Amino acid sequence: MKRELVAMVLVGAMTGTAMAQGPKVTELMTKALAEHPGKEVEMITVEHAPGGSTPSHRHEAHAFVYMLEGAVVMQLKGGSEVTLKPGDTFYEAPDDVHLVDRNASKTEPAKFVVFLIKDKGAAALLPLE
């Protein structure tokens, strides 16, 4: 159910060409944190097709990214663009605005894992309007 919700939020946030190249999001696990009532960890993978991207968004979560395959360009509001390659990491705070999340390649796919610490049941991604 959560996987479908995440996918619907991502797809609903995209229009035109970006929709055709939206990411594939796969939920790996969700686990309540008994020591921190009302909090949970959600782990997902995000796969960008060649040239694919995600529209600007934010997370009401601490988001930890670990790059698995390919390369992606990331940028938070107020920060510089960075290119992540396999083994690289990236962090987003709950109040960060994620301006850029795109595959750095027009020919190769890219894949990363995201580890979110968030309020139980909260959406993993909030598109900007």
C-alpha cells in the first residue's frame, strides 16, 4: 500500500516529459521505532531511467541517500549541485527543499537507496506547488 502511495505522489507531481521519465520507487521495508513512539524508518530504492528526474520536493523526514548504480545530480535550496556516484552519500533535513534530483546520464540508468526517519504514516515525499 505504501509503495503505491509513494508512486502515486511521485507520478502526480510530474507533468509532460518528466512524467514519462519518472522514477521507479520500491519500498524495501518500514519499521516502527519502539524507542521513539510515533516515529518510523522507511527504506526505499529510487531508480531513474536515462535522463529521468523527480520534480522539486521535500520530505518531512531525515533522508539519507546511498548511491548504488550510475550517477545522479542533487541540489538542495541554498546549496550547490553535487553529482553522486556509487558509494556516495547525501543527506536531507526535514525542512530542506530538494530542487534537483536527476539522472546525470542520458544513456545509463541510476539507482539509490533512501533511508527515511519520519512520523509514522507520513508521506515519504511532498511535492512543491
